[in-house]
Amino acid sequence: MQSMSASGSADRRSLYDTSKRSALACNRCRGRKTKCKGIPPLQCPACEEAGVDCVYTETERRIPVPESILLDLQARARAADQYIKAGQSNNPSPQTVNDPPLKEDDDWWYKGMDTLLLSRSGEHHYVGTASSTYLAQKLNPTPDNNLAWDVHPMYKDPSSLQRPSAPILPQLPPYEFARRLYSAQYIYIGTIFSFLQPDAFEKRLQQVYAHPPNLGNREECLSYCQILLILAYGQMYSVNQWSGNDGPPGFTYFKHALWLLPDIHQEGSILFVEVLSLIAPYMQNLNRKDAAFLYIGLALRMAISLGLHQEVDDPMMDIVEREHRRRVWWSVYSMDRIISVKSGNPISIHDEDIDVSWPSPIPGVDQNLSPPRVLAHYTQLSRILGRIGEGIYRKKHKTGTNLLTSVQSIMSDLSEWLGNVPQELRIDFSALDRPLSREGVSTFLHYYQCINMTTRPMLLYVCQKRLEALTSGFAPLNWREGLSPNVITIIETAIRAARASTMVMSAAASQNLFATYGFMDGEHAFSASLTLVMVNVAFPYNEKDAIAMETALSVLRGMAAKGNEYIEARLSLLMNLRTSIGPVSSSRSRNMTATVPLTQFQDPGVGLSYNPTTSPVNIPLHPQDSFLQFDGSFQPLQDVSFNFDVEEDPKFWEELSGNLDIDMNMDTGWIENALRKESYHPGHFGTTQ
């Protein structure tokens, strides 16, 4: 048994999710037959309010752990209490005259470690400054909105992925249904990552259905694992609504695949690389970001050990095998760049160490807009994404001039990429009601995300300064006032990219081409929504931006309503952010709901619908009914190359580079410190500009 001291309990309130029942009720709540909101071993709110000890007697029976782990958790809890007591009495942190006093309910686990999140187990997890989640927390760093949820997996039983003592094989679906699941995942990831081509799938599927794998044969186990992973992705991408308690769609197939995975110390193979690469993004979808980073790192290093990053000079190797090696390499490379950079971790290999040709169609086999061409263009964006992580978010001792040069160079590369995209892959923004290709949707959402991440530090910095001006009552009516042409160009590009991304997402959703699950779609939706929320809370009211924000949020609402708990938590973060610090930029913005069309709709694709009694604003999701009606001449970003004057406004860039304390995660972390000021909270803003 374990009881929790009431000391410091207020500091832990932000760990509780009051909307959900605890997996294990404490003795007092169980005896009273009331809902327990506690998280073992922390004290539940009911016991805390009553001033009694909170005891969980079944923790070890339901979740067996070694005694050493239990003792370690107890030591961590005692250390936390001592830390709080010391901070409240003998060792108060030094404060300046202008700093607000520390309050007892400050989220102490962020002090000096704002990129570390405290998980339920008591472990701190790294969340880098490039992360969108980190950015959102910077905007609204209140104790009630801590990011501990960001390290929670999307399954309830912590033993789900533990390998059983006896091998277990799952029940496979009917053969033809398995082929349909392959087709479902192929639409979303098969054309942009080459981990299992259709002809190889048919052969391996026949083998799997012919007989169970020989558990002593590594290749048979890997083939079986790969088929199970494909079935998991197929179910994930073909199910738009899920209410299962055992994880997201496909989780059953996934965990069985993980159980059969051979030991990593065994000899590597291309098939092993493909399997590891499929495990990584599904781990990301489970919100196991650390595990995703580890698995994709294993895949990339195994690929390097096999020499896939180098061209093979063997004249005996035919073009099919040579091209297979190229496609697997660039698929692993692209996935590693995405998972590493978006989680704020270092990339695993530098481009200077790679000497292999881009994937290309095999004559007589691949058609015009073939998967290898899509893979090549998509991966070129991933390469630029790696440059964004290294050049903007990671370089220490960066000067303002160097930062400006990096932004200019990256945007020039993005402009060059756009100029080389084949017409078949482009999106016609004047006809978004026509059928879209999913590979085009994936590619251009990736493109706009690269723009978003390049411009995000500048946008955050300008929003921060404007919020400060709003607080003092001296914010100009025009947000561009006082900013150099360089900065204005970057901010406007960021806004246009977020709008364009929202248009693509809403059009894809209306055609049932936007996944309820799948971390990349969720990441794109959250990132665009975050940008638009920042703009709407800091800048003067703009009707197009307001409707674009609501449209982006509606995509997130649809995913949350269909059972994506992770997106639901992220949406809640954005809604709390919008409520707590905005909209404050003009008196008209407070009446925004009256200016937005209140049209009830039901999207046939993913069921994105609004109920007037529960939704503050009802925004039509279909593109021609959305903000296109306010700007029918909208054109996509055709040229994002910036010819900056490096001598222009050096003070801004030096200040910006000095404030980019972002040597870590690119997701959402570094907004918290940038806007961690009491003066940004409600009640400190002027009513007008």
C-alpha cells in the first residue's frame, strides 16, 4: 500500500484529467462508490479536499512492477515534496522587481527544465523546442494546461505491448479483406514511402495465409510482422470512427507484430529495415514519441550498416534490386527526418554522408506519376525539413545575420522545389471541389508545414511583442507598423501557408481523404490551427483569418469526435489558449461569432459536424462554402523565395536570435517561456487598440 502526503498536492492538480475515470480507484472512493479522479500514486482530488490519506491497495496486483521501481517512485514523490517545501520556505527563487510573485500552484516541474515533461511514472520526457505542442504551451503556460498528457500512450493497459511468455498469433481477416486493407494504407503511405510494394505484398500474403511462421526462422517472422503491420495501417486508415478501449484502429495487429519482432542483435536485412520503419510511425500514432524516435533510428542505422546510403557498383546487381535499395533508403531517410525534426531531436545522418541516387521509375514497370517520383519529391521536402531543424532550431551561437541568411536560403530551396513539382502532383486551388489525389494532399501539406516551421520563430516573436504592446495599451492598429519589410514578408507568408494548408485539409476531409488517425494528418491540422490561433489572438481582427482558424479547428474537432483522444487533448489545449489570451486585438474580434456564417453542415467524409447548442461557431467545411467566399482570388504560394537585405533591421534579428532558446524540440515547447508572463492572462489587455 502507498499513501500520499497532502503537501504540495496543489502543484499536482494539473496532472488530473477530470473528464476521465481513473484506471484504479483509491480505497476511499471505492468504498463510497464515487468516481475517483486520481492517478496512482498521486493523491486524488476527493481525498485531498477531505484532508485524508489516499490509499491504492491494488496497484501492484493490477500493474505488477519490481519493488525497486516502486521504491524509486516513492523516493521521487518524497523528493518532490521536499523540493516544494524548500522553495516555499528557505530557498525562494530570486525575483526581480517586475516579475510576478511565484504562486503555490505554479507547475514546479517546468522550473529550469521547460523542455522536460513529467509523465505518470514520474519520469521526465524530453520535448524539444521545435515541437508544435511545446509552442502552444509557451503561449499559455498555465498549470492547468501542462503537457504531461503529451507523453501518455493511446492505450489503456500499460502491459499491452509486453511480449508474452508464449508466442501468440492473431486471428487474420479473410484473404480478400486483407487485400482491401493493403489498398487502404497504400493510398495514404504506400505512394510516399516504399516499405512494401504491391507485388511483394501478394507473395508474402500468400505465404502468411498458407502456414504460420516458423518462430525459429527470422525471415518468416519478419514477413509475418510486416503483413500484420500493413493490416494495422490498413485498419487505421480505413476506419473513420473508433470507440475501442484497446488503442486506436489496428492496435491488435500492431502489438502482435511487435511480439514477433526478432531481436535487434540479429543480422540486419532490408526486410528488417522495412519492418522497423513501419513500427516507428505507428508508435508515433500511439503517442509513444520516444519509442518512434528509437525505432526509426534503429531502422536508419541498420540501413546504413547495409550500405543503402551508398550506390552499389556491383555490375551483377540488376536495376530492380538497385532501385529497391534506393527506395527503401529514401523512405527511411524521409521518415527519420520527419520524426526527428518534429520531435525536436537531432537528425541521424548528415546529407554529406549520403551518396545514392534519388528513386526513379523503372522503364516498362512504373508509369508517369509513379510512387518513386512521388517519393522523390516528398523526400526532397524532408531533406529541407532537416535543414530547418539544423539551421534554425539547433545552431548555437547564431547571429541575427546568420539566422536571416538561413531563412532566406531555406525559403529559396522551397521555392525551387515548388517550381520542379510535376503538374500531376499539384493541387488546383480554384477547383478544390474536384477529386484530389491523396499523394498530392500529403505532399503539399508537407510543403506548407516546412514553411510553417521556417517562419514560426519570427511569428512567435512578433506575436509576443504585440501582446506586450496590447498589455501596455500602445499596440498600433496595423500590426505591420514598426516592422521591416523582411519581417512583414515572413509573417504574411506564414499566414498564407496556414490558410492554404487549411484549405487542402478541409477539401480532403470533404472527399474522405483525411485520416481520423495517423500522426502526420493530425500534426498538420494542429500546426496550422496553432498558427492561425496565434494570429487571431495577437493581430487585429481579419475575417479571412478568423474563418480559416475556425475551419482548421473544425478539422481537429472532427478527428476528436471520431475517437482520437490525442487530438482531443491537443484541441482542448488550443481552445484554452484562445480563451485565456484572446481574442484581444480589437473590440470587433470579441463579436467574431456574429460575423461568421452559422451554417449547419454534415461532412460525408469524416463526419465533421457542428451542433449549434454545443459549438460556438459553425463553419462550413467545404472549401467553396468556407473562406473562399471572402477571397475568391486566393492563389497558392507560387514563390516563397526571399531576397532579403541582410543590413535591414539588424536589431530585430539579433534580438530574435538571442531569444531563440530552442536547442531542443520543434513541436510546441518553446512558446511557454517566450510568453510565460502573468500580464498576458485575461484582464490585463486593453479593450481596444
